[in-house]
Amino acid sequence: MNATKFHRTLTALAAALFLPAPVARATWVSAESSNINVETRWVLAESSNVSVETRDWVYLTVTSPHGITDPVAGQHQYAPNATVQLSAGDPDPGYLFSKWTGDANGNANPLSVLLDFNKTINAIFAPDGRDPDGDGLTNYQELVVYHSNPDVWDTDGDGFSDGYEVTSGFIPTDPNSSPDTQLVIYTAVEVRFGAGLGKSYRVESSMDLVNWAPVEEHIAGTGGTIARLYSVQEIPKRYFRSVRE
Ligand SMILES: [Ca+2]
Ligand SMILES: [Ca+2]
């Protein structure tokens, strides 16, 4: 015999013997009314004596993916129209508290929240863009991406800044990974021209033999040959000429 059938049997037996009906078990019923969750608790003590207890709640849901808040991230239950002080605390390394979004805005900290309806508020901790050691990497890049020291210009002590190592393809936390191991050879052009003593010259270059731009100016003549080397990495094909100023 299951519990329900047993209860019915007891009730029928009690009625037959003119005894009070057995006490039923308490039952919880939840419902939702508009935007406020209503939780109603029904307690059946006796068949002739029913009491009802009703409670209303509002919920504050907090998200905070890169820092700590108080109350902490999650869902919290309050009485309707309660005012809650929501504060942003310690950020994760490399982040800074920025603002509130969702059912709040601005960056007041702490933030006073009136819970006149269920609210979701997001604490936005943004990447810390400061660079206190001046090495060209932000605190976020140092702490989260490259794991270098945000307060030390040259974390691995190899004589190159953390930022220079990153931009040149080396590891800023490994002294064995250093830009001074890098040697690159490029070709250049050598320009030679006769330059009279006491005269001044400039060297110009052109892509089309029509438009000329100065490459070097105020070259003092020596009464002999002047020789100059010019890189051709950025403009590999161009013409050169020397001009007396
Ligand atoms: Ca830095
Ligand atoms: Ca270094």
C-alpha cells in the first residue's frame, strides 16, 4: 500500500471512528507574479484549521568575471524595495574596475541599488592599460599575456626592455632569449661623388628621375671624393644624384 492510499485509509477509518483526521504533510508551492517571485508556504495542520504563510522576494544577480564584488557574484535574495550597497573590490591581476552595466550604469563604488524589481548587474573589470615601468607593455600585457614584472623595465635583465623583446620576437622573461643574439645583414648602395674644397653638397634620390627628395644635406667638400652608404631596405629601387648647394 502506498502512502496516499494509506492516508486515505486512515482518513476513512478516522471518520468511521469519529476521530480527528490525521495531520497532512506540509507542502511548498512556488509561483511567479509579474517581476517579483512569490513563494507561498501552505501548512495543513488539521482539516478544519488551515494557515497560510506568504513571502515576497526580489533577486539581485551579480556577475563579475575579472574581480571580486560584495555581495559576491551570484544570485541574492532580498525583501522587495530593499536597498543594497554593491561594491567592487579587488580586481584580478592585470585588471581594473571600470563600470557597472546591466540594470545599473556609471562607476560609483559602492553602488546603491534599489531592488524594486529583479535586477542583474555586471561589474566590469577592464584590462589595466597603465605602464608604470615604461617598457611599452601595459600592466594587463605583463601580468596576463607575457607574465613579466609590471614594475621592472627589463624583467630578465638582459639589457632589453620587456616591450622591445616582445616586438622583436623574443621572450621578456628568459635571459637566454635576447635580441643581442640576432644579427641581420642588409644590402646598401654606395654613392660616391667629387666634392670641391669649401663647397657644400647634398645627395638626392628619385623614383622616377623627375621628382627628387634630399637624402642628406650640407655635406662639406674635401677637394676629393665623398663616399656615402644609404640603406635600400624601404625603397630598394631608386636613383641618386649629388647637387652643389
Ligand atoms: Ca609595463
Ligand atoms: Ca629583457
